[in-house]
Amino acid sequence: MKMKIGTPLPDDYVVSHEDLAETASTLIAHTLLPIFAETMSEDVAKANVEGIVTELAYLFDEGEIELGGKTYRPRLAFVDETGAILPGAAQLTTLHQLAEHPFEIAPEANITFEEPEFAEE
């Protein structure tokens, strides 16, 4: 799924990981919602999806993997169109706060979603 945000940005605005992390939780929620909505009411589906998005956010904030005596922490990282990682991924430990209310989108953001097209085989 693709998400487009139509809010104009000032020419000198630098997009941060925090900007994109909040948006990513909304994208994840809208991607998962149709799966749940097939078998339950929309309100129940949204509540389940919000719970999953929150748990994933905590995983990125607090998760750890120990390997070879070192600790590695998962982080949600974003790259620009050249493939360069935006600065700030390591410091982003508040994803769970940014992920709250992924279905509450301000109309002035002009956000639209586009379903992926799959090739028929």
C-alpha cells in the first residue's frame, strides 16, 4: 500500500524520522484493517489493529536481540529516494507514543491511500 500526503511543506523543511514514524503507523493500520474487517465489525477490527500497531511500536522501542555478546535494537528506519538513511533512527524510541490513534487523520493533511496492483499469473 502507498500513502500520499498532500500537505505542502516549506522549501527549507527537513523531514524527520519522527514525522515519518507517526505516518508509518497509520499506513500499517490501514494496510491491516481490510484483513480484520473481513470477519468482524469495523469498530472491532480497528480496535484489534490499533492493538497490533501499538505492540509493534513497543517492539521497535524496547526490543533487543543479543548476539555474540552484543545487544542490537530494532528501529524503524526510513531512506530517501537515493537510499540514504535519514538521520535519527537510533534515537527514535517513542514510536509507541507516535502510533496512538492511527485512524485519526486530520483532513488538512490530505492523505490518500493507494492499493498495490498485483500481476495476475
